[in-house]
Amino acid sequence: MWLNSGVPAPDVAERAGHGVDVLLKVYAKCIDGQREIANQRIESALIA
């Protein structure tokens, strides 16, 4: 839920008591609906 809400992975990992590597290994499959947001951020960065 936190990852899907846009909370950065390092913050979620710290609050959950995990390292980022463990967090993403375990919970990456739960991240949903972020592709369009990621595409917009990448496009914005390339334009800037």
C-alpha cells in the first residue's frame, strides 16, 4: 500500500525494518499501477 501510494522504497523499507533489497524482493509484485506515472517522470526528465 505504501509503495503504491508513492512512498519512496527507502522510507518504506526503514519503517518496515527491512533493507531496500529485501523490501523490493518481497513486495515488488504488489506494486501496481505505477507504469504511467513512471513514464511521465522519465519523459519530464528527458525534456528538462
